[in-house]
Amino acid sequence: MDTGFTVAQLRAAVADAVRAPSLHNSQPWRFRLRDGGIELSVDPARRLPATDPSGWGARIACGAALFNLRLALAVAGTPARVRLRPYPAEPEVMARLVPDLPRRPTPAEQSLHAAVARRFSNRAPFWPDPVPADTRWRLGEAARAEQCWLELLIGVSAVNAFAEIARSANRVLERDPDYRAELAEWVRTEPAPDGVPAAAGGPQSEPQDLLPARGFGGRSRAPGRDFEPEPLVVVLGSAGNTATDQLVAGQALQRVLLTATDAGLGASMMSQPIEVPGAREALRLSLGRFGTPQMVMRIGYGQLGRPTPRRGVDEVLDLPVVPA
Ligand SMILES: Cc1cc2nc3c(=O)[nH]c(=O)nc-3n(C[C@H](O)[C@H](O)[C@H](O)COP(=O)(O)O)c2cc1C
């Protein structure tokens, strides 16, 4: 009996994996089949040295891609057992997935999987409609199911305290010319298989905005108007902050985002206060949480976002060379 995954299973699952979000849409992942297992590695050629010097963002993105891989395999009836960072001598290998006992997918897996192709960052203003209590609970459950926590910032003073931290982190980042140059390098005005299309970048920010937006070169807005009335801002955190914790957090991030998509919500990510160490610590202290904040999300109802491009499956696969 063949006990491993096949190339066909690898290709099908990778088509979903690459829909995961990544910092500046850098898509820092590679996939291969080794001894019947699917392996996901971080791609050192796609590092963002100025924005992500520690590799935190690349590991979050790989974790999110891993969650999509797990879902795709489970929905195809071939769920996987996962080992994170399986080889100490090969730290670039983020995860190895081997076949578990075949079983039928659960309805929850099916609905999350159906959300993979419908999830996009939505950076446009959200409508005033509040996120219902049972949906808030589901978002928290999604994080807990992946060993993480989700803190919902409730009330004007919690959101204002967070906004102060986020704006000051954004100022720190914006002062660095290398950071600004790297961001500009990943904004796309022509069709490209990676980077952030200016049209997906959301409207440009205005001085009165509560939350700092990344300048992806979006369209300008009417001056002097508030961005949106009251977004739901949530902070995702993990127990620790090792490379493995960051992979765990990436999986939780994707589960929360897909849960939001499944509930008809839009979401965008905001990581300036995570990228600046002092801001991250201030955020952790303001939440009174143990562990480490790993991502901030803005969640709400709004117009549908638009898909951003991805490299094709063949460009992210390392397949053994077949002898002629
Ligand atoms: C680690 C990480 C950090 C991110 N930080 C931000 C951010 O600060 N601002 C933002 O607008 N989007 C942020 N994003 C979202 C990416 O820009 C987005 O996922 C990417 O452009 C692909 O687009 P999509 O989410 O629509 O598929 C982040 C994503 C990841 C994984």
C-alpha cells in the first residue's frame, strides 16, 4: 500500500495554500514531496530584510499557508498529521505533513475551505453595522482551536489606547528609508504575480485617521472625513514567541480570517505595532496578557474585497527531477 501523499495531492493542496496572506504579498513559501510527506519551507529569496528582519512575518505567512494545506487535505478526505519544524539541521523546513487515517471532512472544515478563495484583505472603510456577539465568540473560538488567544478591543478607550500605540509604531517605521523603499518596491501599478496592487491597497490615509494604514498607493479620499465609524479591532496572540509559536500563530490567523469570511465579514491586517518591539510590548501590557501579540486585525461588514495575484503552483514547487 502507498503510505505517502502523491504529486497530484500535493499540487491540489498547494493551489489552496498559496491563497494565504503574506507581508506585502511576498509569498515566502516553497513546497515539496519528500519520502511521501508534504514539506513546507520558508523561501529565503523572498525575505523582506527591512520590514521583517527577524523572519517573523515570513513564518506567520507560512503558518497561514499551512492551515490552508491542512484544510485542503482534510476536505479531500486525506487529513494530515503535522510536525512543525521537524528537522533541527534544516531550520528552513517549517512543517512536514504525512497522511493520517482517511475520513470524511467535517461540515466546519468544508465551510472554512470554501472561504479560502473568498478571503481577501479588505482595507476599505467598513459599514457601521456591529459584528454580532455570536460571531465574535466564533472568532475567539477559531483562535483557541489553534492554541492562540484573540483579544477583542471593546469600547472607545480600548480602541483609542491601541490606536496611539499603532500610530507611534507606524511613525517609527516610516522614519526608516529602507522600510519605505521596500514598501514602495512591493506596490504594483502593472500586473504582477506578487506584491500589492495599488487598487487593493485601500484608500489613502488622512491625518485625522484613528488607525495607521500602510501606504500601498491607494486612491485618495475626500479630505477631513472620518475613515469609518467604529471598527472591531482584535489582537491575536500566542503563548510564546519562538519560531514554532509564530507558525502556530499563522495557522490561528488563517483560521480566524476564514471564520470571518465564512460569517460574511471583511478583514484587514495591521502589523506595524507587532513589527516595532517597543510597541509590541506596550500592546501586550495594555492587554494585560501573557504571551505575545502576533497580529492585529480590523474586522467588519463592507463591500467585498478583491483578490490579489499569486504565483502559480509550478513556481512554488520543488519536485524531484525525473530522469529522461
Ligand atoms: C505577517 C503579515 C503582516 C501583514 N501586515 C499588513 C499591514 O500592516 N497592513 C496591511 O494592509 N496588510 C497587511 N498584511 C496583509 C498583506 O498585505 C496581504 O495578505 C497581501 O497583500 C495579500 O493580499 P490578500 O490578503 O488580499 O490575499 C499582512 C499580512 C501578513 C501575513
